[in-house]
Amino acid sequence: MSDLLVWSIIAAQILLGLAMACSVFRILAGPRAQDRVVGFDSLYVNAMLLLLTYGIRSGSSLYFEAALIVALLGFVSTVALAKFLLRGEVIE
Amino acid sequence: MSEPAEIPVLAETLTAALLFFGAVITLIGAFGLVRLPTFYQRVHAPTLGMTLGAVCVALASMIYFSALGTRVVVHEVLIVIFVLFTTPITLLILVRAAVVRDRSEQSGLARSTERTER
């Protein structure tokens, strides 16, 4: 693994961490509930990308499956939260 | 951390560039989430930024692992397809919920002001 790839992985991890910090700020400071849900949505996508980056760094395929599970569960929970905001209950 | 095997320079450079580009695009999207003023503007920034960022990072992982020769490429295509399908669905459902909430709040506000005027 060359220096270029190592440094670009480190830079990508730092940038994705900053993006997660932005999402956490929106979760904590969002004026209304839908702002917090949007912040949570971008938070789990960022976590998934961070897992993919870590998988490239370590060269193992385990992180990919974790990223796929994070994406699936994050999508389901975001839709459940949006449904709750829309109707007041998740399963009718 | 174990050092992986050597891979061709072209694949390595492409992986590095795509990783960095995807991370920068994702950060721009998240920064828009912080800076834009209203909710309906804020929804768009992470949706646009994170779709392109996720596609770039998954492409980088795909190129790296297929150059390494450890496994088949199809896995990351799964993530790309999943992200491309779910992000607009999330946007639509969230914006619909926000519109319904805003409308009910406004009608409730109008009713309460009528009550106070009376």
C-alpha cells in the first residue's frame, strides 16, 4: 500500500468524521423533529461510508457486510420515523 | 493492522482519488445541512451530496478489492443500487411528513387566532 493511498484514506476518514459532526450538530440543534430525522439519515450514511473506508484500509471484507447492515437498518428506521411524524403511529 | 498485498499503481491512484472526492462531496452535503436556513432547503443538500459520495466511495472500494483479487466485485454494486434507490424515497417521505405537519400547524394556528379574536 503506497503512501498516496494511505494518506488519502486518512484524509477521507477525517472528512467523513467532520461530516458526521455536522449531522450530529443538526440532530442536537434542529429546531423541529423533521430536522433531527434528516440529521440522523445523513449520520448513518456517513457511518456506512466510514466503514467502507476502514474496510479498504484493513483489506478485509467483514466491514462491507457491516456497512450493508447499517444501510438497511438505517433506511428502515428513517422510514419508520418519517411515518411516525406523518401519522402519529408507526404501524396502523 | 496487517499490510495488504501490492496492487497496480493505476488502480491505487484511482482508488485514492475516488475516496478523497467522495469524502469531499459528502462533507459538502453535510455542511449544507448545517448552513442552509429552512428545512425544505436543508433536505436537499445531504441527499445530493451523500448519493454521489456513497457512489464514489463504493466505486473506490470496488476498484481496490477487484485489483487486490480477493473477492468478486458485485458486493459494492449492491450498496450503490441500495443507496440510489433509498435516498429519494427517504427524501419524499420526510418532505411529505414535514408538509403535513406544517399545514396542520398552520390551520391550528389560524383556529387559535380566530379564537383569540373572538
